[in-house]
Amino acid sequence: MITVLYFARLRESLGLDREQIELSSSLSTVGDLIAHLRARGGAWQTELAPGKPVRIAVDQDMANPATPLADGCEVALFPPVTGG
């Protein structure tokens, strides 16, 4: 089981701030997780569409699609932040 946290516009668009997802053999990397979430359709597909800026951290370290997931890890999804 992993915990997925959603921040800023993702939390608002998706209607939740966190959820638990069971890991499986087809869900072993960050890329697999994003594909799994996109497959839900609707706002999930829109917010996590290829090319739409979303940052991902696993256990508070920046991650990429090849980053492996392990039981008990925390995955955070958030839009990029700009300063000014």
C-alpha cells in the first residue's frame, strides 16, 4: 500500500487530498502510477495529461517516471511552483 498526496490545483480538481493505493506487479514505478491514475478518466486524465506540468516526489525526494515504488512509500503530486 502506498499513500498518494495531492496538492494545490490537483487537490482542488481531483476532489481529494490523499488516498491509499494497493501496489501490484503492474504498479511498480511512478510512471505506472501516473498511467493508473490517468486511466480513471475525467479530471484525472486532464490534470495528469502528458505535457501538463506536474512534479512528483517519493518519500520527499524528487522522482521521475522510472522511480520505483515500494510498499509504505509516500508519493506527492503537485504543480510546479514559481516565485516572483
